[in-house]
Amino acid sequence: MKITFLKIAALAAAVTLSASALAAAPAMAARPNILILMADDWGWPHAAQYGDHTVKTPALDCIAKDGVIFNRAYCSAPSCAPSRAALFTGRNFWELEEGANLLGTLPAKFTVYNDLLKKAGYAVASVGKGYSPANVAAGGRTENPSGPGLTPAVNGNHFEKFLQKLPPDQPFCFWFGSRDPHRPYVKGSGVKAGINPAKVQVPGFLPDTSEVRSDLCDYYFAVQRFNDDAMRVINALKKSGRYDNTLIFITGDNGAPFPHGKTQIYEWGVHQPLAICWKGRVPGGRTVEDYTCFTDFAPTLLEAAGLPVPAEMTGKSLLPVLLSGKSGQVDPQRDAVFVGREQHTGSYPMRAIRTKEFSYIRNFAIERDPNQYSKRGGPAMEYMMAHKDDNAPLKRLYAASFGPRPAEELYDLQRDPNELTNLAADLKFADVKKKLSDRLMAYLTKTKDPRALGNGEVFDNYRTWQGDVLMPPVSQRKPGADAE
């Protein structure tokens, strides 16, 4: 989409602060700029940095080379809007009331990092997909939490023109939100682009068929398209001379849109690629094993900007890890992550704790319809639906992604990385299950999750919308009705 000069000028005017505001933020030039490069449905491990060399990810590679690659980064929820809401607020999605559901809203009473950066003199702007799909205005907000901007983002030109309008001593926070690699895909586009289906890594929870391999190629092609666009943004930043003093995050909002992936809290649903660099301050070329969640982003960038982190933010700043110069496990307390889900296209509310050894999942309201698939599931999902009764292996894979769940799930991630064998009822793992269950419930209670406090039905009765149309309560909708 072409953006006119007048629109760019209007955006620059909206984000350029008055002289009095600039004067209120001393030593602003020493503060880092902030750039967030956010893909839509790009999950782990689809990057060379994680061992998948079939997909090309030049933008992630660039940021990893000059900064830190995180091996254990997770979104708060495997669903676009609640994942992003957690990132903006530094709080678990279950702490955000209507912000916990896919098509809800983020109430204005929850502070987002951009609110604080603007008050401190930062120019804030965005292009592309920000907090979405959601009804921003219903929460009492006048602009998207990602910042005022122009949509959709298609290349780095918008960002370059934004930089040209900024005073040289004014720091900025810019959000580049791609819509890749979200479905739908042009069927066969990946193979047509030269991606070899024979080299695609098919995970053990998907059937290894030509249909699935081709679908993965289409997804890879969209991942590459995001990286190409993000690389243009990075190059524009370098051209401006601001690269070294910019804190850059590159990641995806949730996992890949395949069965056992997006909307689920298994590895392919919540494990995210993540690289962070601040070339002028953070020693680069490092790999970190600490667990981190999107709730840590807001505290990190606020601390980097020299601002106090609000006490209500439950995330923990990554700045000590970034500045440490160390690789491997830097902070021993970062040994686990807590994730979950309310409504997306399925009906089970879920919470989980993940460690290096195990994943423990607590499923709530398991009496509901178990179907948890999206209407936009694509060829891989369609193949599994059509062939689910062909043989025992396919029946097992189908049940793992679409079947009913027990109240508890426990997986040995060392022996069963695909999370297909539930050990929750195995007495040999009773102590492990109790330990993880106690730790999960203690954290949920501490962070006042309604599901842990006995009033989880509040999530089912929050307002949700399709565009501007108010929908029936979540508890009254059919699975798939809120597919996005």
C-alpha cells in the first residue's frame, strides 16, 4: 500500500513532542530508541538460529549476531490479542480482565509501556498489526496500545520517513507489526518460491505427508517474507545512524498456525523465536537459556529508558541478563515459565508451567466441547480431519490436537518433546506432578488468576466483538466462532 507524504507528515506531527515536553525529559539523547519487530503467528523453531536451515531469517540472524538469541522465550498466551496485551502491559493475560480473550478489549486502567514512554519524551508510532483482533475503543482507549500509526505495514519506507521527521535528539519507540506468517496462504506458494518440501522438518505431532510438507513450505515462505520486510526496517535504522543506540526485539506473537500449535499451550503454540540487541550497550553474539515471557518486555524497555517499572507489572526486566555479557543460564531463578489460554477457537481454559524437564498443564471446564481447531486451519488440519480414522497413528495424532482433555496433563520434554504421552496418571511421576501443580497454582494465586481463585467463569462473560458487533458471551458460542 502506498503511503502519501501528507499521511507521513500527519503521523510525524502526532508523535513529535512540544518543546516543553522535551525539556521535561533531561538527558533524553542518552536513552535508547526502541524498535519491536513483531511477526504474526511465527513460532519456534523456524529459524536457522534454532537449527531449521530450510527457512531463511535474515532479520533474526542480524539481531542475534549483534545481540542475544533466547532459546526459551514464550508468549503469555498462544493467541494474538491476549499475547500482545501481556506484552504491552507487562502482566499475565489473566490479570487483564477483558484483555484475556481473543476478541475482547484492553481496559484503559491497565497501563501500557507506551503511556509511560510518551510522558517521558519518547516519540511513539507504529505500522501494521498492533493490539488485534480486539475492540480498542471499547476499553476506553483513543489509540492502539502499539502506538499511533499507519496500516498495513508492507516495507521499511514508512519507518524511514518517520525517522526523517524526528529531531535528532529525540528517542523513539516504534512498533513494526507484520501480518505474516498468519493464514491464509496461497497454496503452493512456498514450493513455487523454491522451498524444498523434502527438507522441511515435520514435527512428530503432524502426519508426514506431501500435503503437510507443502503447507509447511507455504508457512516458511510467509516467515521469510516477514524477515525480508523486517530487514528493510533494520537497514533504514542503520542508514539513520541510530542503530547502535536502539534496543531491538524481534519475535512472533504466538506459535505456528498448525494443529498442536497456535491456540495450544504445547511447544509449537507458546515457544517463540526471540533475539534482542542494543549494540551500543549489550555484548552480542550470545545465546541465553533463561526462561522469559512476553510479560518481561515492558519492564525491560522501561528500565532501559531509565523509567521506574510500575509495581503492578508482574514481568521481570531482562536488562540484567542482557548487560551481563554471559551466555547459557544467566539468572538461576529463570528456570520456568507460566502460560495459559482463555477463549480463542476452543473452549478449554488452560494454564501451564514449563521447565526444561516437564510441562504440566491444568485444564479447566473440561466438560465443554473439546473441539479446538480454527476454521482457517489450512491443508495440514484438513488432511488430519479427513483421514483421522485411517489408521491408529493418525487417530492418535488427531486425538492429541482435537480430542477431549483430562483435567491434568504432564509431559516429559526430554523423552517426549512432541507432548503426545500424558503421564499425569502415571504413579511414577506423582511427585513431579504434585510439585509442578503446587508451583503453578501458587503462582496463579499470587497473580490473582480468577481460574485459581474459584471465579473463572468471569472470563466467559466478558464482552467480545466481531469488529464493532457485540457477540454473545463466550460460554454461549460454538467452537470456531471466533476464528481469526
